[in-house]
Amino acid sequence: MNEEEKEKYMEKIQKLFHLAKRSTNEHEAANAINQAQNLMRKFGLSELDIDLKSIKEFQSEHCPSDATKLPEYVVSLANMLCYAFGVRCYYTWTRNHRRSVAFYGPTERPQIAAYGFDVLSVQLVKARSEFIASQNKRIKRSTKTNRADQFCAGWVSGARNAISRFAVEPEEQQLMLLYYKQISEEFSKLESREAKSCRGDEDAYSAGYYSGKEARLHQAVNGVSQVQIGKA
């Protein structure tokens, strides 16, 4: 059995278990479970195989930085989305050598998190550019960059202030851990860098914080769920 056939039967088994859970008819539920179990035995699939099928993965289309050593504020932004939508993430590259964040977790939540990361990344990059443009032209380039990094760190902190934690079930946590264990054997350790201290760094961080509090994310995804960050 190739991977395509395996995927097809796993989806069928999932649907049968879903039918069994939703059905109010005991005979129908029992029949669905029997069919699912017979297919699992026939194709050598375990309950864990089926459970892991519920973990989806979606990659972001944008990232505020393409650096190998990511700025810590990018990691904080990704973690913020994980916190908000009950998912986990890892960092990868696209085919055109651009940075991307892959979010994984149950149901539609990774798709919403990836969408949210893209939306907030665009807002963050725009805010960073505007902040740099506001700086005195005679300031050294390195100082501008360090201040901009401090601004971005503050921005993410301000945006995070507007969200609440998504309650993740213990079973979901375990499945996400097992999923990551399956895919991460050849992953390298992520290296990140903190924003450097510089003259005016506290003012830059504070400006970023208040700018980040104005961040907006309000969007329905596939008509299933709605996301909102920021003031109504």
C-alpha cells in the first residue's frame, strides 16, 4: 500500500469513527466502529496512526526576517500565535530560500495561526519601516537597526497583551508532541538573537509596545472560526 492509498483509508477510518461518535443509533454506531476496526486490521493501522491524522500543518507565507539566526521577536511572534490558538510550530525554509513558520495542531487551528502570523508579520514589518524612517538620518545605521529590533520586540509584547490563551486538551498536547517527534529527526536546532542594547533602546521598545497594542487581526477562516486580536 502506497502513501496515497494509506491516506485514503485513514480518512475513511476517521469518518467512520466520527460517525460512531455522532450517531444516536447504537446499531449504526457499532457497525461504524466494526468497519473502522476491520480496515485498521486489514491495512496494519494503529489507533495512534488514526489519531495523528487529526494533526494538520500549515506554513506561513510571510516572515519578518529571512535570517538564519532569527531575531528573538520573530520567535516571540510565532509563540504568541501558538499561545492564542492552541498549536505548536517549527521554523523552516521555502523553495525560494525564504523563512517560513510551520504551525501544526488539531482541526483548523494551524491554518488560523499561520494566517494570523502572516497578517501580523505584514503589520510588524510596516511598523518597523515607519519607525526607522522616523529616526534622525544622522544616526549610525547600526544604532537604527538595534533600535528597530527593540521596537519590534516591544511591538510583539504590545500585541500579545490583547490576546488570551487557548485551552488545549491534554490529549491534543500529547498528539502534537508525538507528531513533532515523527517529523523532527533531521531538524537542526534553531538559533535566535536578542535585540542589542543601544542608546535610545528603552524609548524604542516603549514606542513599539504602544504601536503593537494597535495590532489588528479579525478574520473568519473557511467560515469555521473567527479570530480577533486588538480593540473592537
